[in-house]
Amino acid sequence: MCYSVQGNMNFAWSALGLYLFTMKQLEGVVAKEVLTQRLVIGATGMVSLVLGEFFFKFGSFSLEVIAFLATWAVLAKFALFLTKS
């Protein structure tokens, strides 16, 4: 069998091009997903802060911070679950 060096090089370059194209598409999808997650976490953080200011009046800073963080964690998990669906 006789292999053509030029044919093998063309195949290698086309395979590399397909790989790079696929990686670029994957980066776009991942970047969009990361941006969505950051926006959701930021928005739920602001909602949790407002809820904490209005409703959490425990008289203890530590308890209020714990309640704020717990509220943020629950809201963020729920919102991320909704964005995945």
C-alpha cells in the first residue's frame, strides 16, 4: 500500500480544524452557562439581602448573617434548578 503524505496531511489538518471548531462551540456553550449561573447567583443574592433586611430581626448579627446565607443558598439552588430544566 502506498500512502500519500499530502493526503495524510490534509486529513490531519481537517481533523484539527474540526476539533478546534468543536472546541470553540463548546467554549461558547460553557461561557453562556457560566454567565447564566453568575447572573442567577447575583440576582438571588440581592433578593436574599432585601428579604434579610425586611424580615430577619433576631437581635444578633450572627443569626441574621446565617439566615441570610441560608436564604441565599436555598434561592440560588432553586433558581439554578429552574434554569437547568
